[in-house]
Amino acid sequence: MEEISVDVKHISKKFRLYHEKRTSVYESVLGYFSRKKHYEVLQALDDVSFDVKKGEMFGIIGKNGSGKTTLLRILSHIYQPDSGSVDVKGTIIPVLALGLGFHPELTATTNIVQSGILLGFSRKQISDKINDVIRFAELEKFADTKIKNFSSGMQMRLAFSTAIQVDPDVLILDEVFAVGDLNFQKKCFDTIMDFKKRGKSIIFVSHDMAPIRDFCDRAMFLNNGKVETIGKPSDAIAAYVDFLGRQKQS
């Protein structure tokens, strides 16, 4: 039996979307006692279950607003689910659009150290890896530059480089192939494949179906917070494409 590294069971998450702007205490008190509902409930995730095996690359696809970001943030312990559970064996590190929680007023070098310490490494352990992180990210000229002056692509490259040097058991990647030039993308791909060979698990989210089809072992199509399909990447992609086609016709 294959070992499971990530086990997600029946997770759900709701958000309140407020439609009124209240500028005074009186308006807030009046709104509290009023029967008029000033918000709507968004069901971002609805009873989502799946697992990721050790050494597997698991793809997640779906249109914007399907719940992918909420799911990744729950897996990354940024959000807590309203119900359900997430069981992760080992260290999990996200490389999301928001980086690794980098502080905009700190330099790249300082952020690398801070991120490593938060992940449980000693200052010496992570300090020994700084040069390797900066070199892989191809940011040698920007080591002492504040993160707020980085482009989103530079932040993503630094986040990915930091994550791989930390060497987690589970790596979450959000559109990582969209940053950098072709050479950097190839370097990322080679590193990810090396992770797989070493038994690491990768959760990969992308709007580009080619890497999902070519690199993932299984894929999940998420639609309006619900799991539509889990299985072969080709099957998940076919279900997604069919859904998009039906949407255009309606």
C-alpha cells in the first residue's frame, strides 16, 4: 500500500461578503439589530476530500473562484477550515503568489533567514544556505534589496529557491512555471522532478494544462468549491474543458 503524505477529509470553508460600508458606531449598532442581512455567505469549499501519495505530483485545476486559493491556504495553515481535517506527514512548504510570508521592509537575505527560522531551522543552518538560495534564484545583485522593491516574479523565484533549500517533505506550487525565463523554468522543473525521485510529494496548481498533463501523476478538477473529478490528468482536464465548453454555450 502506497504511503499517504497529505490526507484531506471533508473540509469546508465559508466566508462572509459584506455589501455595506458602515462609517459610524451608530450605523454598526443599527445594522446589528436590523433584520436586513448586509452580507452574503460564500461557500468557498464544500466537503473536499483527496489524498496525495508519497512521491506523487498532484495537480489541481479549475477556473478563478473555484476554491483553489482557499484550499492552498488551508493546506499551508494560513486559513483554518470550518470543518474537516488535513493530515500532513512531515514538513509542508507553500510557494504561493504571496511568497513565503516575506516581510516587504526586510532584505532578501534577512527574509531567507527569518523564513528558515520560522520553519524550524537554526540561524546557522539557514545562514549556510543563503548563498545557494540567492544563486538558484539568480538574484545575486539583489541580496541586500528590500522585498518591497522586488517584482512579483522575483519574489516567487526567491520563495521557490528558499523552499527547495529547506528541502520539505511536501511542496505546494502555485503557477511556479509562470515566472522567470525558459532557462529558469527548466531549472525549476528539473528540481521538482528530483524531488519526486527522492519520494517528496508535490501539489501543483496551474491554469496551464500542459504541465498538468505532462508532469502530474493525478489531478483534481475543483469547481465552485466542490470536487468534480479526481483521477488521471487527462480525465480531469477533459472534464474541465467540457465544463468550460458548456459554460460558453449557456
